[in-house]
Amino acid sequence: VIQINGEAVKGNEKAADPLPQTAWDPQIIAFCCNYCAFSAAALAGAKRLQYPAGVRIISVPCTGKLEMEHILEAFERGADGVLVVGCLDGGCHYVEGNLRARKRTDRIREVLEEIGLGSVRLKMVNLSDSMASLFVQQIQDIIQTVRELGPNPLGHSEKKESAGKL
Ligand code: FES
């Protein structure tokens, strides 16, 4: 069982920490291919492998159907990290959809770096529908990466602006 939130409270020294890690839960969008990752996510649930509530799973028919704007919009809406999960090499049901997605995510990572958001906020991985543990591990990894980077400044300023308008 993966207990990401549990890490913040283990050990006596954490009890005195005035700002526990759980003070901010990164918001992660996981675009999951319906043929592999979405099933792996469901299997993770069936196996009671846990990941934080801040992770939103969005099913896509193939990662090759994901356009750049879908991913960029996720960041514009305040996602702290985006994970794209497609079929294994040679296993894409649309033949080369996962290869196209890889090229797209590489391009977007460059854009994210150029605009100062950080390329590591976006990651693409490949797995099969039986790889539930690996799926959860990848979620855990991107959460850890994003935690080290801090909140998405776009989402943060958006929230501040809307709070000011109320
Ligand atoms: Fe899974 Fe294309 S069908 S990535």
C-alpha cells in the first residue's frame, strides 16, 4: 500500500514541523489511455493501492488523440503536474498513437521550460493494463517531483485573482 500522505507524519521530528507536507496537495491530471492505463488505474483500485485525492484520472481513447491544447489547458486551469500514460511500445491500438503522444509531450516539455513552469511537470510513461503497481508508482513519482518544484504559478495566480473578485 502506498501512503503518500502518511510520509508527512512519520517520525517524531515531523510532529514539530509547523508546515507539514500535507499543507499543500499537488493537483495532478493523469490522461490515461483507455486500453492500458485506465484499466491499470482500475486494477490499482481493486488491489487497494492508494494514491492521493488530488489526482484526477481522465480517460482518453488513445494518447495519440491528445492534442497540445488539452495538456496546456490542464496547466492553465491550475494543474500542478500532468501525467500522460499510454500503451507499451508496439502495443498501441492505433499503431503509432503513443509515438505521436511522445513527440507531442516532448515538445510541450520544451515550452513549459521556456515559459518557466518547468518541463518536469509533464511526464509521459508507457505501461500495460496489468501494471497497477507501476501506475501508482508513476503517480507517486510525479507528485514528489511537483512537491519539490512547488505549486503551478498559473493556478496560484488564477486562484488569487478569483478570490479578489469575490
Ligand atoms: Fe493506448 Fe494508443 S491505444 S496509447
